[in-house]
Amino acid sequence: MNIKKFLYVILGCIGVGIGAVGAVVPMLPAFPFLLLAAYCFARSSEKLHNWFINTKLYKDNLESYVEGRGMTRKTKIRIMITVTVLMSIGFAMMGAVPVGRMVLAGVWMFHILYFMFGVKILKEEQSVE
């Protein structure tokens, strides 16, 4: 295994670990970390990728989004609230860096607009297939 694939495996394992914690802890989003894990495992090992996409963690949190069906309203709101809280902390800490605040505000606006209009809402009963 070359170094690049090894780093993808390590990063994927970290993503799964944090994503698993985020699936249980309300203020820690699972979605971005599981998406990171899916990306890394797809680039590192077919065996790891197949294992990951067959886990309950993947199926409950990521599968419907990856398939293009969307997310539940609850998941979208949780992600938007978490990112807003975390970016607010960064925004407050950048008091002396106005350019950094502008960049962060732009990223936050893009994030909110994307999740409001770019991600379909999946009904709760559709997500439990």
C-alpha cells in the first residue's frame, strides 16, 4: 500500500470515528465526517469502501444524500444550526481580522443557501427504507 492510500485509510477512520460520535452527540454533526470517510475509503480501498457503505451508520446518515434523494428536515436543521454556532465562534474570535470575518460570513451564507435550496427534503418515512 502506498503512502497516499495509507493516509486516506487513516483519514477515513478518523472520519468514521468522529461521525459515529456525531451521530449520538447533538451538537456534533455526523454528516460531514461520514462524507469525508466515504470519500477517503473510496480512494484507498475497495474493501473498506464496500464495508463502509454497508454499515448502519452510513445508511442512516448519508445514503439518501449520496443517492441524490435528499435529507430529512431534522438532519438539515441540525447541520445548519451546528455550522452556524461553530462559525459564530470563529466570527467572534476574528474581531481584529475584518477580511476573515467577511470570508467567514460568505462561507456561512453559501452554506445556509445550499442547505435551504440545494438539498431536497426527504420525508421521515422515506428515510427508513
